[in-house]
Amino acid sequence: MTRVRIPPTLRAAVGGEREVPASGATVGELLDDLTARFPGLEGQLQFANVYVDGEDIRTLDELETPVREGATVILLPAMAGG
Amino acid sequence: MATYRELLSQVKEEIDEIDAAEGVRLLDSDSGGALFLDVREQDEWDQGIIPGAVHIPRGNLESRVEGLVPDRERSIVVYCAGGSRSAFAAKTLTELGYENVVSLAGGFTDWKRNGFPTTLPRSLGAEQRSRYSRHLLIPEVGEEGQLRLLDSRILLIGAGGLGSPASLYLAAAGVGTLGIVDDDAVDATNLQRQIVHSTERLGEAKAESAKRTIEALNPDVTVKTFQERLTSENVDRILGEGWDVIVDGADNFPTRYLLNDASVWHGIPVVHGSIFRFEGQVTVLKPGDGPCYRCLFPQPPPPELAPSCAEGGVLGVLPGVIGSIQATEALKLALGIGEPLVGRLLLYDALSASFTEVTLRRDPGCPVCGDNPTITEYVDYVEFCAGPRAHA
């Protein structure tokens, strides 16, 4: 189980939680697990950057990036407010 | 035992002297590169100096000169008021291993009598010394750093939630010129967080309101207001006025992407901040030295997934935290000190009271700052930020 940090704009889709557990050995599996359990996330995750232990998965192996036990996963979309 | 006169004439035999006419030739010569070293006391220095001179009072010469002039082969012209103190100073410098030292015979007095150029030194006035005393005590800032801040030009995009604390702290710190771009007017809903404005300013242009607050806070600061929304049409004119740092406190994606592209092309670092409810993001986007905003977020979320503070709300103090970090980063950039937030995105979550950092890297395939850019002129940012669906 990995805990995934959910940004404020996506929280409504996960019942208002700031962090939800998800399972998967890779980022792709993790996100699939999330969308399976929270269908409201469908179509929204593509706008969020995914960081595994502080590194952007685009600089790692994208959705194939392995997620070790206890890793910190952050979903982060751009925010406009100022 | 030698008298002062005997000692002085003995020293003058051991050193080289030049007269004012020879000195002014060294001052004018581009190739000469002679350093004029003023060894008088502070009050004498304050009243006028030879242009470009550096100052070490005679009493501090031995302890400070190596820090100021590490190159012992550097050609140095030492001067004082009349040529005596500088003679002793020249001897000391020779003993310290400086190889090309001359003393200006007749000193500053003779120089002025000849009508050669003088100038007033760059130093803080008595009021500034008092105002910035807590900066002067910090070795990383000091008088030189404070003068640098007074010479600095920082542009704020937005005088709203983030721009309020950022502009106040930058003004208090003595940043000499602040530009403020904002086309909005002060509204009652702003006052819960936009602390540069006030109840009596309701309805007033935000840029003007901020200018009044800043000028009341620190008369050293010149505020240049731009009562307009940043657009593809005006961005080159506004950025072209020459800014050392830009603080991005915009409240919408089209402005943020426009500012990004413009700042990359103008080569100006942007201190980015954004906020929503209890959370904020800060980073420094420094062209040529890290990612740009498009490397970080190639596409903005569609509007329905990116509510603004007006739509989703924000804790009033949150921009205080994020805007203050932006001001800190802007000051560090202006001073050239510390480790700026380049290549790092700092995330703040007020509810959990935690800071998290993620790594950002420049994307070699970035359409704007990448190796083969595909976007080389301004696009329609409103359409770009409306998302692909706008084309359908």
C-alpha cells in the first residue's frame, strides 16, 4: 500500500480525503487502482504531475516508474490562484 | 628617534609619487586599469571622492586591503587629503607585496584645485543607515548589498494576494524600483488577504493603492505602476523596461503562461507562486539555469479543474506565507546570495503545517526553453489555456 497525496482540486473525487492509499508496483498500476476505486478521477489525472519520492515521473520511467513500499507519491496539478 | 617630518620624507623617498595631472591620465586611460584607493576617514570620503575610487580608511588598511584587492600586481593609486597619509599607506602596501603602488602627491585637495573630476561616493545616508541597520549587520547583505538592493528593479505581476506581502517586504527591504502590473480595482472581497490595500481604498486601482502604501512605508522606493492587464501586445514594452527579477502573483493561467514565455525570451528570472485554499507552490524559474513554467506544467488543467481563489476560496494568511517566500527569493536573486529555489518546487500545506519539496528539471523538449523550441512568438494564451476542447 502506498499513500498518495491528493491535490485540493481532486479531493472531491476521493470523498474529500487529502491522502488515499493505493496499491500497485508501478505508478501506472497505482493510478489504475485509484481510478477503479474513485471513478470521479477518470479524465482528471492527466493534468496532474506525479512525483515519486520527490522526482517527476516524466524524468523517470513515466507510468512504468516503480513504486517501492512506503514511497511518497504526490499528484500535483498547476494552480492558477494568486 | 625620527620626527614626523623626518619619517615622512624618508618614506616619500622609498615610494613612488605621481602628481594630479599624471593621476588624471591614469584615471582616463582605459587600458591602465589603475585602482584609486582612498585612505581618508569616513567624513572626508562622504564629502567627495575621485570617481571609481574604493575606500579603506588608513587605520584599516592592513586588515582590509587583501580582501578588497587580492591581485598584488594591480596598479594602485593611493590618495588622501594632502599626500602624507597616502605616502605611508603606499609604503605599507609595498611591504604587503603590492608591486605597482603610487601615492598621489598633493592628494584630493590638489586634485580638486586642478579642477579634475570628483563625485559624491555611493554610500548610505544617515537615515538609510538607521532604516536598514538590521540588514547592515548581516555579512551577506551589508552596505554593499543594501546599495545593490537600492539599485535593484523588481516587477510584480499582480497586486493581489501574493503581490501584497511581496511588495510590502520588497519595499521595506529597500528595493529601489518596484513595478506593479495590475488592471484591477480594490474590492471588499480582497481585504481578507490583500494587505497592501485597505478599506479606505475600496474602488481605487490596485496598482495605485499599492503604490501609496509602499511610498508611505519607504520613501526610498520608486513605484512604477502599469494599470493594465499583461497581454501579448504590452508584455515586451513592460518587460523591456529592464527588471532584475519578476514576482509572479497572477491569478490566472493565460497570464502565467504569457509571462513565462516572455521572461524566457527576455532572460529575466521569475519567482513563481500560486495558492489555493490551504496550499501553495513556490519556485524560481531562471532562464538558462533551470526549468521554465512550461517544463513544469506543459498544459494547464482545464478551467473546471483549476478553480481560482475567487471560485474556490483561500485562507487569508496563505498568500502571506507564499508571497513572503517569493519576496525572500527575489531578494536573494537581487543580492546574488544563497541557494535560490531553482529546480525545486516548494509545496506548503497550511492544514498539516508542512513543507514538501519536489525536484524540477528543464525539459530539453520544452516548446519554449528546450533545445529546439517550437514556440518562438506569443500565442493566444486564452485559447491555449481553454484546453484542446476549445478546438472541438
